[in-house]
Amino acid sequence: MFGKMIKENRMKAAIGLREFAGRVGISPGYLSDLENEKVPPPSEKVILDMALTLGIDKKELLAAASKVDPEVAEYVAQEPRAADFLRMA
């Protein structure tokens, strides 16, 4: 699902595979493997760079990758009550 979303949005934006890989700091081969669902989604940072480059919602892309927004993770780490709430939810 993640790879398909990346490929579809990259094609809509008319960005070539090599160009997109260069913009987000990954190899073209790795991007190809991502788009073809041969490897798991990359780190949150790379996903955020991908969303920015493609002009798509970062939350949607993070969700497709089953990842948590780093801002949310940092907040939860700093707020013990938020972490307790999430554990109970």
C-alpha cells in the first residue's frame, strides 16, 4: 500500500524515479524496491521528505507506512500523562 501510494503520487507529480530518489536522499534502486513493495517503508524522516516533495499530506503517508509522526512521538515522550492515556486507550 505504501509503495503504491508513493509511485502513484510520484507519477502524478511527473517526477522521475531517479530525480525523486535524489530529492529525498535515497538510492533509485531502493525507491524502486519501495514502490514494488519489496522492502518495508523507510524511516519517518524519509517519509516526511517524500510527503513534502510530493506535496501530499504527511499524516496519510505515515499512516500508509504504519509509522507515527515524530512530533507526536516526541510529545508523548515528554508528557507522561499523554503516554499513560495512550496506553489505556
